Amino acid sequence: MTDPLFSSARAAASLPETNSAPPAPRAADVADPASAVWPAAAPPAATPLETLIATVARLRAPGGCPWDADQTHASLVRHLVEETHELIEAIEDGGRDDLLEELGDVLYQVLFHSDLAAHTPEEDFDIQDVAARLTEKMIGRHPHVFGDLSLKTADEVSAAWDGFKAEEKPGRTSVLDGIPAGMPALALADKVLGRAEQIGLLEADAGFPLPIESEADLGPLLLAIVASARAQGLDAERALRTAVRDLQSEIRGAERPADDAFDAGIIALPS
């Protein structure tokens, strides 16, 4: 593990402080300026990010906050979900101050989990390791920026993206690998449909005959579907998740040899 910039091992009792060195003597005030003892330059003051890292460490260190000290990765999940949704709301409906605050709350979750890992023997990594891993991944996934590959448009990057990820994770055997099963059903459906298009199970431009030209058309239609389901005592989220699972089975069947293929009959409008 890299040496933590600020962790409770190094900053358990105090936050970083601005170091102010005594003023240097003026040459005019000393008889022999060459022999004068000049103070060393003061180290730079901690940045706000460094101070925040140290704040997290102090809260979790002995003598800090009992609630923070009791938390685990699992206990923080619901807070991460809540903070993420609040950030989404700030992006969609908030102003500058809302976005500033909610980005900070999500960042705090990342720092909290990193400090937890730094003090968990079987994990043993900190925020510096997180940053190093992310930097390595981003450079690897952008050979058109950091390497010799030429990709001129966003569409070209999108087309090559899955190949970059496949090189990074050669152990994946299905286009469905890496999709979080816990995603909300609507977002999960969108993701899985994209993978169905990727293997040719569904045409990307195959539009179903629905009166949708914009999100302004789509929103009321989705709301009407949910309202109809609710009126009949049906769970729209569960129903969509079940249909997505069937589609995933169809995709996995298409990835197997033809004699093992499975057709769930999902890629069609219901009759």
C-alpha cells in the first residue's frame, strides 16, 4: 500500500495546519549577510482536499466520532445510494450551490470507504491507491489520448470502448458481465438492451411502433404504464426486472453454440 497522504495513522489527533515561518532577517540588519542563519522555506499549506482527507481520518480515529468508527462498507451502502440520488437531483434540478454540496457528499463517501480499507488488514489500501488505480484505468481506456490510436469523434470512441474494456478484463466471457444486477429495472433494461444490440440480437435502429419522439413524449407514457399496473395491483418494477432477466437468458443463449440456444421471446412487443 502506498504511504497515506493523510490517514489516522499520521493525522489521528490533528488536522493539517498552515505553517508560518519566522520572517527572514533583512540584509541591512545584519553585519555579514553571508553568515546569517536564514530560516527554511515554510512547507506549503494543506490543500482543501488534503484537509478533508485528514478530517475523515480524525473522525474515524480513536477519540473521534463513535458513529464513524462503527461504520463498515456494508453499513454505508444506503448512505451512498441516498447521496448519489441527491447528486442526480442537483444535476437535473439544482443550481451551482446544490451541485457543489452534493458532489462533496459523494466525494466524502469515497474518502470514508478508502479510510475504512486503509485500516482493514485484508483490504489494506487508501485513497492514494484508489487514485492510482483509477488513473491507470483511464489511461488504459484512452489510447487515443495517451497512445497512438486515432479516434476523432465521440461515436468512434463509443464503438471502440467495449474493446478497451475487454482488453482490460480478459476473464469476462459474456457481454452481460459487469452489469450490476442491483440497478433500477429501467436503467438495467436500457443497459441489457444495449448488450443485445451489441451481439446482433436486436437491431439498434429497430424502432417499435410507439408514439415517442422525445423524452417529453416518453415520460407520460411510462407514467401511464405504471399507473395502469398500480391500478391492477401489479408491480411495474418487478415485472420489468423479470422481463429483463428473461432477455438476459436469451442473450446468454445466443452466446452459446446454436444447439444450446434459448429463445425467451423477449425481443418483440407483447401480442
